[in-house]
Amino acid sequence: MLVNVLDSKKSILNKFISEIRNINIQKDSLRFRRNIERIGEILAYEISQSLYYEKNTVPTPLGTKIMETHKKDIVLCSILRAGLPLHTGLLNYFDDAENAFISAYRKHLNETDFEIKVEYFASPSLEGKTLILADPMLATGQSLVSVFEGLKKHGTPKEIHVACVIGSNEGIEYIQKNLPKETKLWIATVDEKLNNRGYIVPGLGDAGDLAFGGKL
Ligand code: URA
């Protein structure tokens, strides 16, 4: 798997990541969502450099110009609900993409163990398409792999990209073992560890709650 960690090079991205982590700034949920969206836009730009490009003729008021633009075969797939702002950011750039939404949640069996429940699927065909799987927090990697397994019934994509905001080394290793080896991972930043409840440390807390409020 090709792993691209975007903050290995300093850029404006660092400000957006700092703000979503900062306990004082992240309380502003509008700003939190918009920062995740902005990170999604940067991820989209980076991913765009690895896509297939096709020549087409663009008419201008004064003539024509041959331009190369990416093949319009993208399906953006996000995991509800935390994935929604990241999805919006990716879709702001890949505005001609088709879209898939899946629900996945952790069903806690006790204080430390959980299983992933994947329940709702709304997806177009993935056959021969470029699949971009978006998940803001790559913690254990189990939800991402469960969602990918569930998506197999919708066809075989020609390439797979995974777009994440914060990951753990454990999560990266897990998806390296369990997703096709040609998968490309695009991740804004990577933290050292997970706590015993599978949260990324130092991370940012619960991305879904910060974006949309607490739940029962
Ligand atoms: N999901 C989150 O929102 N945060 C984590 O740290 C891990 C999973």
C-alpha cells in the first residue's frame, strides 16, 4: 500500500489540523466542520495528482484549447456520520463524483471490546470505478475494512484511495493487511497510539460528536 502522510511537508494544512485538535477551538462546531472540509479539499487536491487524465477540447470565446482533465469515474464513499464534513470537502473538488454512504458504528461489548456494525448501504455500482473511501479517524481500521467488505457486492473498483484526517500506526497496519495491496492511503497526519477504548491519542476526541453533537 502506498502511504502518503501529508503533514510530512509543512503547509497551511498544519493550521487546520491544529484547530481541530485544540480543545478550545474545536468546541466551535461550525469551525470544526469547516476545518475538516478544508482538509478534505487538500486531500482531494493531493489525490487528484495520481488520477488518470484524458485530453479534451475546451471551447473558449477566442478559440479552443486542448486540456487534460481527470477521468470522471470517481465514487466518493463515506461512513456516517463523522465522515460527512470530510465527504463535503472531497466533493467540493471532485464535484462530478458519484456518492455512496454507509453506516458503521462500534457496538461496545464491554469497556474495551467492540464489534463493528455495518447497516445502511446506499451506493452506485463500483465496477471499474475509482473508489475514494473517506474516514476522518483511522483508529483501529476495523470500520474501514468492514465497510470495504460490504461494498464488494457493488462491484470491483479499478483503483482504491483511502482519505483520512488523523490515523494511528495500528490502523494503518491493519488496513495494509486487509485492503488490496494497490490501495493508496492519503492521510493528513499520524499519531502514536490508541487508548484502551480504541481512541487515537492525542487525536482530537470524537469527530462525530464534535461535528454534530453528542448522542445516546
Ligand atoms: N473515532 C473518533 O471520532 N475518534 C477517535 O479517536 C477514534 C475513532
